[in-house]
Amino acid sequence: MHTILWIAQIILALMFGMAGAMKATQPYDKVSEMMNWAKHVSPTQVRIIGVLELLAAVGLILPALTGILPWLTPLAAIGLILTMIGAATLHYRIGEGNAIIVNMVLLAVALFIAYGRFVVAPL
């Protein structure tokens, strides 16, 4: 189970790390061209989301890898669950139903990691 959880953690960390880096570093205009939802929030909110996604990506890997404060790994997954709930809510409000499917898949993977690292195979 540890191996499956590690694979899920790495995949989720890569996805959110890349997305978070883009949101945190790219100009707002460029982000809003690529992601329609960004037009419905402020540039500051986009940056905050990006930084939080980057922190969660690091939190999925670093504590588990180093053994330092490993309980932060499932907490990072819970943070991503909350992020995906917020994302799905925003996509619903602006009529982007297809994006909600992606949000729910990412939420499910984060939920798997949180449950797995808290209950099934703690670090």
C-alpha cells in the first residue's frame, strides 16, 4: 500500500506543483487566457491559490520523504481536498461543468492519500 500511496503522492504533487508554479509566477493576463475561471477572481486570489498549491505539492512529498513531521503529508492532501471543493464550486457558478469532473478526480486522489496516510499506511 505504501508504494501505491507514494505513486499517488508523486503524481498529485507534480500536477499541483506545475499548476501552482504557473499561477504563482505567470502574469495574471496569461493565466486568465489559459484558464477561464481566473477571469472571475482577482489576480491576488490567483497568486494565493498558486502558492497554496505549491505548498501542498511540497507537503505531499517532503515530510514523507524526510520523516520530519510526516503527519503534514495527509494534512497537505486535506488542503487539496478543500481546494478542489472550492474549485468545483467556482466552476459550477460560472457554468464550467466539465471542469468539475477533473476537480472530483483530483479530490478523490487527495482523499485516497489522506485516508491512506492517516489510517491504512501511516508514515
